[in-house]
Amino acid sequence: MIETVPSICRYCTAFCPLLVTVEDGRATKVTGDPDAVEYQGYTCPKGRAIAAHTYSANRLLHSVKRVADGEFQQIASVDAVSEIGDRLRAIIAEHGPRSVAMYFGNGQMQHPFGVMFAVAMFQAIGSPMIFSAVTLDKPAEKTAMVMHGYWIAGGQAFAEADTWLIIGGNPLIAKSNGAPINNPGMRIKEAVRQGMKLIVIDPRKTETAKRAHVHLQPKPGEDPTLLAGLIHIILAEGMYDWAFVAENAAGLETLRAMVEPFAPAYVAERAGVPVDLLLEAARTFGRARRGMSVCATGPSFATRSNLTFYLSLCLNTLCGRWTRAGERAVFPNVLLPSFTPKAQPLPPYDVYGTAPMRVMGLRETAAGMPSAALPSEILLEGDGQVKALFCIGGNPMSAFPDHQTTEQALRSLDLFVSLDITLNASSLLSDYVIAPPMPLELPALTLQTEFTKYMHASRGYQTPWAQYAPAAVAPPQGSDLMEEHRFFFELSRALDLQLVIASGFGSGKFVESPPQSLTLNMAGEAPSLDELFEWATINSRIPLDEVKKYPHGKKFQIDITVEPRDPECTARLELADAVMMAELRELRAQEPLADPRYPFRLVCRRANNSYNSIGTDLPELLKGKPYNPVSAHPLDLATLGVTVGDLVTIQSPVGPLLAVAEADDTLRRGVVSLTHGFGSQGGDPRVVGSNVNELIDNAEYDPLTGIPRMSGIPVAIVPATAAAV
């Protein structure tokens, strides 16, 4: 029997609609869904390979237990839960609740309630040690918004913009941050064709930058310098929205004084961009009627990411690029509770959380606990030392800086449990690996993507789109798989804990209905995903039953008008946060130093065929190229005496790394690039790729969020010696 069923990709927050061909219960082909009108049949290579991923030879169909270093044996999931519960109970009794930690990565997108249940278990235990990929990706996205304030009505619509500024983002490849997620390449193409002037700041002429009206190609790490320069020009030439600022913002004159030293000639010289392009970018953005400034992963990986994201928000506020009273709400809730968008700020609040770290002088922030500090927390002996770690859909050996320290830390744990679909570099070090279902074997709902609008001013759906899809196929016959939320339910029951689930899909700061909580019946069965979807959408604007009537998804007719500012509202967006202004002063005083030992700057880049470390072991995506080359401008390769395909040694201040050389004339001279997510198991770089984390100095980190310098790394490139190979 052959049938075609709708589904949804869950590799990233784009949640592209899929059509899955199912033959005798097995998915054999996946394409984009042409009947999903908002996406126009779009999906990326990763989505189209999801069937191959589901039936990959590397996939775990049973949970496993490590019996010796590098050796695993199959174990029934229920038995694994029992054994883990016994060991965890003993660890907590001896070392206390703080000795138990959790890290969740991007793989958790495939299992929407796994992290919620894990957080509930940690709350019941009393451990604050919850870490995530957020603080290794874009922590400044959250911290900057907290320091600047949040505009309740949201940002302006991409479709109505006459300019758009993307800083360190390539939405044609990354699908997030910079353009609408529903077919971003098509959305950018349409907008430019209709007259939108795109501005891109990136040291590489990316696929997105090729469509730019202005492409500023700076030296890596100079993003805050450029933004300070743009603000200087806009203020000096009076291009800001003085009426909006007067009513809704504070700190204008302080900001004006702080950017005064960032004159166009200075900024152009320091950042390495033509002064005429800098002026054109500022005037294009400042004189436009509508359009946003958006930061992405690129500037987050470089130094001073909080300042970069903060100045980007200031640029939006100065130019009044927020949705106003009487305008159509850009991000209408569909599966989230109804709310009344108002043209007013949610003012800044304390960026710090309550949980201190024992290492690196760090603590919890609005972005979460600093993940780069987790290995040190594991290795530092004494009260509060982490002894047990749960890893949900993450790969610390691939994602964490300082590869050797990370491995040492993971090997030293008394208990290390991974929930993952393969034995990757991290789960190979685990004591237990719990095998969960794959996305096609689970129902899906676009609720997660809708919620991302509360994370950033231009995230989420800019149209009232929603889709539900049942599981497309059943798990393989004979498998023993356990959903992630069910694992934490069963483990909590084994520990005699009561779980109370707090919905992460709504916040009292933004919606009129209070967040839902669910006290679970620990004597019964774990709720199914469908039951949890029903609970999470109990107050949704459009009932879930209505959404289910449209298997290919639907753009619902929801027209919401932004309400005026409350008469009693005195809140202001902050243009001159004291911490950020101090950092801006330091930036101006600290001239970049050139070190002749490291003449190149290495930047990270995304690949269309992988998502972090997901897909790096799948032949259908690798297409005969299982490695990530280090790319350099052809003239730089020629100067080095390196030929395409040669092995080279990349040397940073902390260590060497072997990689395969490749030419890329889209790069600025003096800049090399390397995709992260490869090489985490070591070995021949021509076979497994190169792990960029071996070049990262974890001692150089942001004092607020703890994210280390993971891009703009000073390096030298030399032909690899025979001994190195």
C-alpha cells in the first residue's frame, strides 16, 4: 500500500510542511508540501532527508548501557529507568540536588515536551543546574532585550518594509533570524523585487548578501563598531524618529554622547569598510519608512555580542521601527492564547537570575545558565560539584569550546545519561543512552515556532499560520523507544517525585490568560503527546480541533489592530543601559591589536546540509564529502602556497587543527571560515571533518553570558607537515 501523508519537519524552528510517501508503513520519500500555501512547497535538504535519517543504519532502536569504555549493550528502556533512578537517588543523597545537571541542545526541537518534563523534575529535585544551547548560540538575543526593553506590539512586518538590515545572518541557509521562516529565499527575492533595500553586514558575501543593496564586509568582530557608526550618522543627520523616541525611550542624549567618537572615517578605517558604503547603509536605513535591524548567530559568536544586539535594538527604537497603534499586529496568536497588542514598552528588568556559578565569576542570566562553564563545574571539586548529567538532544563534544576539557569532564561524571537517536561523540561517553522516536513517528504542532516571537522582535510567524500533523509512520517493528517526556515522567516516578508542568508556550508578561500548569497523576500513565498538545492549547485563539481540519496547514483570518498606549503607562525603552554604555566606552578605547603570529581571522558558517552536528553522519546529506573544509580566498591560498584539497594546519593561541583547504572568493581577504559540528570524534579530517572547538580559548568569554569567542578567532594557516598528518 502506498499513500502520501502531510507532516512537519522539526530540525529547526522553520517547521517546514512536508509530504511523506509511505509504502507498507515505511517512509520512502519526503518533499516539501505544495499545498502548504505559506511555504510554497519549500523545504531544505535536511527536511528532504528525514526519511533516510529515520532509517539510518546509525540510528538507535533500543536504549543501551555502557559496560566498558567504548562498549555498549542493549537494555530495556524500563530497566534503564530503574537503574538510573537508583544511581541518581544515591548521588543526590550524598552530594545534594545541585550535583545533578541538565543540558539540552537543538535536537530537543523534535520532542517538544521533553525539556518541560525535565525542568519539572529538576524543580522537584531542587537543582538549578539547567543549561542549554542558547548560551552557546545567541544568549545576547535575550539579554539585550532585557536591558533595552521589549515592545509589546512587536516589530514591523518584513512584507511591508522598504529596508531591512541583517547583521551576521544568512537566512537563505540558516532559516532563522533575518527573514520570515516560511521559505526565506523566496520572501527575500519577492521583497527586493518590490523595492526593499536589503543591507547585510557579513565578512562573507553570503547567499543572502548577494541580494543586498549594500553589503558591508567588515573585519570579523567589528559589528558593534559598525552599529555605533550607523547610529552616529543617523543622529548626526537627524534621521531618527524624534517623536517616537520622546514618548517611548530614555537615554537619547547619553547614547548620542557615547557614539560621538564613532565618526564615519574612524569606523570605516577600523572595520575595514568603504566610508561611502557606510554612509549609504546609514542613510538607506535612516531615511526609510519601515524596516528592522536584525542580529543573528554571526555577531553572537564574536566578542561583545551583548553590545551588538543591544545597539541593533537601539537602532530600531531610534528609527521608530516598532508596530504602532492602529496598525495590523504582525505576530497574531493562533495556537497561543489571545492577547491585545499595545503600542507600548515592557520596560527593562534585571538581567541576572538567582543561581550563581562556582566558576569563572558567572551566574544565571535571562539567557539561562552559561553552558561554557559546565565542564569546569563538573571538574571543580567541593560542595556543589556536578556529579550527574542528563543530555537531551545535545552533543557537548561537538558544541562546547575547549574539546579536551569537555571530554575530561564528561568522562569524570558518576552518571551521564544521553537521550539521543545515535551514538555520537557525546553519547559514546554516556553510561546510558535512551533511544527516542524520530519526528516522523510523532505528531507535530507549530506551537513551538509561534512562541519564538517572545524571544526576538522578528522571530516566529508573521502570518496567522498553524498546522497539526499526526505521526506519519509507526516506529520500526521490534524497536524499544521511549519519548523524552515519558522518560522523565518514569524517572520522576522512580524517585517518588511529583511533577508539575508549567507551560513554556505562554507568559504572563505577554498574554492575557495566565500560563497553564499541569499537576501530573504520577500513579497513572504518562500523557501522550496529543494529550499534551490539547493541554498546551486549551486557551488558544483558534481551537486545536479547528486547526486539525486542515492537514496541510492554514493561514487563518485573524486581523488584530494594535491598541494605543495605556494612559497610565510610564514605561520607556532604554537607549543607554549603564552596562552597555560602559562596554561601548571600552570598545572605543580598546583599539584592535594585530598579532603577526595570527594574521587570519576564522569565522564559523552554516551549511545547508547539516544543522549543527545533526546530519553530519548521514550519507544522503554528505554526498561524498564527509568533512567541513576550511575556506579561504583564492588569493590567500596562493600566497600560502596551498592548493585546494591540501591538508593545512590551523593554529590558534590554544592549539592546532588539521583541515582540508578549499577556495571561496566570497570571503574577505584575511578571513577563513569553517562549519561547526564536524570532527567531534577526532580522526582523519578528510573522513570526519575538523572540530573548530579545538581552536577556541574558553578563558576568553563574555563576562555576562559566558559565551566564549567562537568566531573572529585569530589563527595562522600553514601547509600541514607529514608529521602532523
